[in-house]
Amino acid sequence: DAKTTQPTSMDCAEGRAANLPCNHSTISGNEYVYWYRQIHSQGPQYIIHGLKNNETNEMASLIITEDRKSSTLILPHATLRDTAVYYCIVRVPNQGGKLIFGQGTELSVKP
Amino acid sequence: EAQVTQNPRYLITVTGKKLTVTCSQNMNHEYMSWYRQDPGLGLRQIYYSMNVEVTDKGDVPEGYKVSRKEKRNFPLILESPSPNQTSLYFCASSFSDTPAFFGQGTRLTVV
């Protein structure tokens, strides 16, 4: 069973920040939160991950609450090419890097 | 270029005709996994491998076999395909503590 819940869909205006929330209230202490996105039916693309600290890279920022029960992915300046399904995922340690996918959020970036 | 390569990308076959989907990675990753993606069910892990000659079942292993004779290759074998195995398949690879790279997918139709 998925360990994360996300809104089914969201819209964002081009050039604005996209904030995608995720709940993972049953996450274990050694499980990381990963974010991937999937454009059409291509292979999922890695975005960012974290354990308990906030993280930033060239694509996005990840804010994890202190209790680790939820997180937010931030795309600071969304473009039309960011339109995709975004998955918030819990990674299970030692099971071959198993990723437990939920249903994801379909983000539509509009001009 | 770092990549996970799956072949074929598209395949239509008949019930009961054995087939193999190949997966190869050029990053020397220990971990490799197979996932299937179905509408409404998201991506689910079929099998995984944590190193050469080490494989284990994921969440939906029935009807599939895998092997890991070399580090770079992790083929998925369907001995007797059935229509309920019609799906989009992804291979992924990683080190134990790094994000997974996904292949571009194999769309399989069993008639």
C-alpha cells in the first residue's frame, strides 16, 4: 500500500511557484521521501529527496515538516515543460531500493 | 551518458508465447528493479536484485521470472504471458543510497 497521499491534480500559472503537498504520516524513521515526475508515459525522472532536513537542488526545493509526516515540493518558477504527474514516494531501505508509488499529482502549468 | 536501456519499447504478443524484456544499465549499479504501471494502480515493484545472483520478489511477482547473471543486465521473463500482464513496464537501477534511474519503458500488449 502507498505510504503517501497527494492531491489528484493542481494548476499553476507559468512563471509562478508550484507547491505540491504530500502526506506521509506512517513513514518510518529510516525511510527517505523521494520526488519523481513522469511526463506522459516516459520513465519517471528523479527530482529530489530528503530524510528530515530541507533540501534544494537545481530543479526544486523540498520542505519536510519537523514531525516528518508531510512535505512540500516547490518548483520555484514553473514552466510549461513542468506539466507532468509528480510522485511523492517513500523509499524502503534494503529492498533493492524499493520505491512505493502513490497515485501522484497531475500538475498542469498554464500560460 | 548514464542510462538504463530497455528493449523492446513496444511489443504485441499472443497468450502463452514466452518473451523476454531486456534491461541494461551502464552505471555499475548494484540494485535493479522491475516495475509495472497500470491505470489506477500506479507503479508496483515486480522483482528486484541487490547484486549479481541475488534476486527477490517484489509486490506483484506472479507470472514473471528474472535473472541477474551480470551486474549490468536484468532481464524480465514472461514464460506464458496472459492478457492481465498487458501493462507498461519499467526497469530501474541505483546504488544502495542513490536515486534510481528509470528506463524509458516497454509497452506490452498480450492478446
